[in-house]
Amino acid sequence: MNRSLLVIAAVSSLGGLLFGYDTGIISGALPTIAGQFRLADTGQQLITSAIIVGAIAGASSSGRMSDGIGRRRAIIVAAAVFAAGAALAAVTPEVWTLGIARLVLGFAVGLAAQAVPVYVAELASPARRGGLVVLFQLAITVGILAAYLSGYALDDGWRWMFGLGLAPAVALLLGMLALPESPRWLFTHGHPEAARKVLTRIRPDAAAVEAEIADLAAVPDGHRPDAATIPQGSLAALRARWLRPALVAGLGLAIASQVTGINAIIYYAPTILGDAGFGRDAAMLTTVGVGVVNFLMVAIGVRLVDRLGRRRLLLTLLPVAVLCLAALATVLMIQPAPQGPARWVVILGVLGYIAGNGGSLSVVVWLAGPEMYPFEVRSVAVATSTLAVWVFDLLVSLTTLSLTSALGTTGTFWLFAVVNALAFLFVLRFVPETRGRSLEDIENALRDGSFGAMR
């Protein structure tokens, strides 16, 4: 693999590390914050969900921003906002200013979640695109794991937990200043020579560069007769009938990645395990295990997504998630406060679910949109998918504690098992295989109607 391309993917994926850290840190910080500020369930859910509200705002503006100023500059803006939010959260004197800090961090998360995968997908070669884009998700899991370890090590020091997020934000900001812009963005914004220069840096030879430039020149743009009145980056552009198969697949995966329950575990694992009879230390150690397994499965996914394929990875691992959730719910139904071997079944069920869901949906969700959506609408379509992620993440985070109160821990896990089974059926019916295809090939398949037949 070209070393420059690997450096570009690694540096930009710091946005994923910040995404994971700033969303995951609330798990360890929340019990102390709740005690210090005397927060009931509603207050805890609001503080947890503030970052998601900010992410919705960030995702809503990310499409136009990355189209207007470029993918690279959009990531630079996200890095600066990450730094500001981390600093504010670390010194906040009151709970409402902590909520504002979480909103600010959320805006950066929403922006990075759109800009980074698009940026990397547009720079990567078809053979390496899957693994390089999934580095973003791998970085998210590293961030979540770092957040869990910080929560366990720092115990009551929640201000330090938030403040540690300042270091990777500054690293991302400085690193992106040295990286190039997306060649596809440069080419479509009237800078073909600049695009050629970037491609020369990241492709193996001149023939590959010229072939890619020719592919870019051959793709129809937004000025063709049937799209002349639709401005690039406009939501109206998503109404085109030929785009619908990609939108159904992309939006469906975005929604499934949240409603299948993984973020409910990430945000509330200590609380849910506490309700099942685990002490604080045991719950926090299991939560660290969740982070480790999540990281390992995404690391494996980085290798498998280009070898096994996106669709096959989903269809192989989602049934694992269903079976683990069903086993977990069955044990809790028999022993609401499990002891002895039953406790180990609960722990292994949680970790197995994380392996099945995190190794499939979490791996593919940030890759699917950037490679399935054509360039003409890529920014706004990925922004729409990102918005769907955060809207449904908000729904999950606002209802998880209330759901476990209403259905019990057992009923909640049964519900997630059913939803994971429905996600499997959705993939089987609507999600094509895009492994090894260039972005332009995928776009041409959409235009000629053969997108749904890609298996």
C-alpha cells in the first residue's frame, strides 16, 4: 500500500478516535456527574444525549460545508471544534455549561462522521478502499476503549476524562494542515492539474493516475439535461429515481447501526449491568471488555471487508449477535440477578453481541455511503445517512434507561435480538456487494439499473 495514502487515512481517522472518545467517555463519567449534580434518569439521559443533538446539527451542515470548502478543510474545522468542546467540558462549573460543551463536541462529531469517510473513500484505490475507510471505525473503537480505560483509571476525575480529548483534537488539526485535498473534489471544482498532482502522490504509477483522471472526466456531472435545475449538494438531488436503491441501502444500514442496540450498551453498560446485579467494579471491568472486543472485531473487519466483502461480513456476523442476545435474555429471564456460571453467560453474551454487531454493522456503516453514493450527491447523501445515524442514536440514548425500566433488562435484550434479526433480513434483501469496484463503476451500476444485482 502507498505509504502516503496510509498516512492520510491514519491522520484523518483521528477524527474517529475523537468521535469514539467523546461519545464513550460519558459511560465512566456519568455516575460521578449524576451524584455531584444530583441528576435523576431524565437529567442523565439529557447530558448523555446532548452530544447527539450537537451531532445532528453537525451532520445537517456537513454536506454543504464539505462541498463548499472541501473535505480537508471541513475536517480541520471539526478538529478546532473538538478542541474547544473538550476544553469547555473540562472546566465547566455547572451542569448546563457541561450540556453546552457536549453540544459543541457533538457538532464536531457530526461533521467528522461525514467528512472523514468521504475524504478517505475519494482518495483510496478500489482494492484498498474498504480497509482504509474502516480505519475510521477502528479509530472510533480505539477512542471508546480509551474512554472506558480513562473512566476506570480516573474514577471520580470526570473533568480530566473530558480534558484528555484535547490532545488528539490538536493532533488532528495540525496533521490535516499537511495533507492534500480530495482529488475528486479538486477535479469537479475546476482544478484538474491539482487533482492529478494529488493522485501522482498516492497512486503506484502514471498509467494509474491517467486512467483515474479519465474515469473522473467520463462521469456525468450535475449539468446534464435531467439535472440542470438541481444544484449539487441540494437535498432535492436525492429525489432522482435512479438513486433510490443506494439511498435505501445506505439509510437502512445507518438506521440499523443504531436501533440494533450497540450504542445502548456503549453508553449505559455500567448502568444496565448494575441493574442485573453486578457491582460497580465488575460492571466497569465488563465495560472495558466491551471496548476491547469492539476494537478487536473492527480490527479484524479492516482485513475482512476487502477480502470477504461488505455484504458477506454482515450476513455472517449478524446472526451471532442475535444468538448472543437471545442467550443473554434467556439467562436473565431465569435468573434476574445472575450468580456463578449464569453471571459468566451474561458477560459472554454481552461480549458476543458486541463481536457480532460491532464486527458487522459498525464496520460497514461508515463505508457504505461514501462508496455507494455517486459524486454528484455524495456529500449531501452521506450527510443524510449520518443525520439518520444521530437521530436514531438520540432516540436510543433518550429511551434506553426508560426502556429497561418499562421492559426490564430481559425484555430490552429480547427486543434488541428481534431488531438484529430484522437487520439481517434487510441486508439480505437490499444491500449489494461493492467490494473491489471503483466509485465510478458503482455509480454506473446505479445509472444502468444493475446496482441491486451486485452480489
